[in-house]
Amino acid sequence: MGPTIIREIDEITRDSRLRLIGVRPGEPEELESCRKHTAVFEVEADFARIANLLYRLERPPYQLWVEGVDINSERTTGNQVRAKVSIAVYTLKPVGEKSDERA
């Protein structure tokens, strides 16, 4: 799932005309009935483009879950800001696969 998230982030930031600074995928987390895949990425643009990105992330076709956003303008020029965005996507486990529970 990691490469898929990275491709989607790259696609949506390019389409939104944001400068993608970096992407850091996280380790998958096993939950009771699903897996949680995470990533953190940083972009730079004007505030309106970043707000539009946050809206689009949770809409089709992406449907990523925005878990947190940190926006600042310390290292930017003009009306640009940087946003560090934490996202997650949840996938169902295949039928018959059990969670890693111990009795």
C-alpha cells in the first residue's frame, strides 16, 4: 500500500499545483478487522491551494483520511505557506485472515 499512497500524493499535489517537498510513508498497523497505512508529506503553496488539497484528499477518487495538519510560513516567501499533512488509508483484511490476537 505504501507505493500506492505515494503515487496518489504525487498525483494530487501535481494536479493541485503544489510543490511537494517530501513524503514519508509509515509502517502498516494491524487493527482488529483492517490495516491502517499512513504517510506524512510536506507541500508548499498559497493557503487557498493547501485548503483545496485538504478538501480533495478525503473525496473520491482518493478518500484518504487526514489525521493532522501543521501549517507555517517561517521558511517561505511571499504568500506561500508550508503544510505538513498526516494521512491514513484503511484496507480490509482478506476474508479468513485473522488478527494477531493472543489468548
